[in-house]
Amino acid sequence: MQNDMKSAIQAAVEEGVGKAMGRQTELMGRQTELLEQIARFLGIEPSRAPASAPKPASVPPPASKRSPGPAPKRPSSVPVRKWVKPEAAPKSTGTKAAPQSRRGRPRAAGRTTTVAASTSNPNPAASVAYEVGQEVRYKQGRGSFSAKVKSIDANAKTVTVERVSDNKQVVRPFDKVTPA
């Protein structure tokens, strides 16, 4: 009963594949004829050897599809090779340099250099002294605004300024504020 079903299914599959491949085979035959005509026109003698793709080596069906029967014996001279899972490289969890593919500046790179540069420069012209009531311009975002100095915090190196346009008070660092 089971063999009859298998053979019936196999016959149906062969018929379906035959129908699907029949049109392809017909088209390939026509293409071959056209190529032979082009070869004759160009003066090349067409060869009748079929140019087919190399067939892959036959792979035995999986054990579940094989017909029951004795398995082929392995000669005793051939050792049994067990499949071994390739070991992954051990992951190191120590300190490691950051990968080169990261974007942006490295962590804390700009912070230490700017603080060191501002403290190491003893030039008094570089650090502008602001006075309360002085007209200044400061940068915020993409814009630049006119303002008056309200208070100065020398320890934090910040200036509290009041915008001329809307009287809003803003705290800005010294490097964002310039004398007007």
C-alpha cells in the first residue's frame, strides 16, 4: 500500500516537472538552433556536443528516505571520524583599545585638552574680564545674540547675560561670550 502511494506520488511529481520543464526544453532547443545559424553566418562550424553544465556529484538521500536494507559495511582499515564542532576563539574581557570603526571623538578626548589649554595659557588677553552692565554678544545654538552682563562667576567661568531682544537671562561660558 505504502509503495503504491510512493510510486503514485513520484509519477505525479515527474509529470508536473515534465510539464514545467517541457516548455524550457523547447525554448532551449530553439535557442540552440538560432545560435547554430549565427555560428554558420559568422563562418564558425557549430559543434554538436551538448554544452551542459557539469552535474553535481550524487548525494545519497537522507537516512529517513532510504529504502530499508543492510547498510554498506565500512572496511576496518578506515577509521571512524567523528564530527567535531569547531571551537570559537576565546573572548578576552580585559581592557582593549576601542575598535577603529567607531565614529565621533573618543570618550573624554576633547574635555581634558580644553581644560588644560585654558589653564596652561597665562596670557590675560585670552581670558577676557567682563564687567556688570557691559554690552556683549553670545552664541547659542546656531544664532548669536546681543546682551548685557548681569553677573560673573569666575570659579565656574560663566557669565549670566540678559538678552536685549526679550530680556531673558541666560548663563553662558566665557568662551561663548565676546565683547560687543
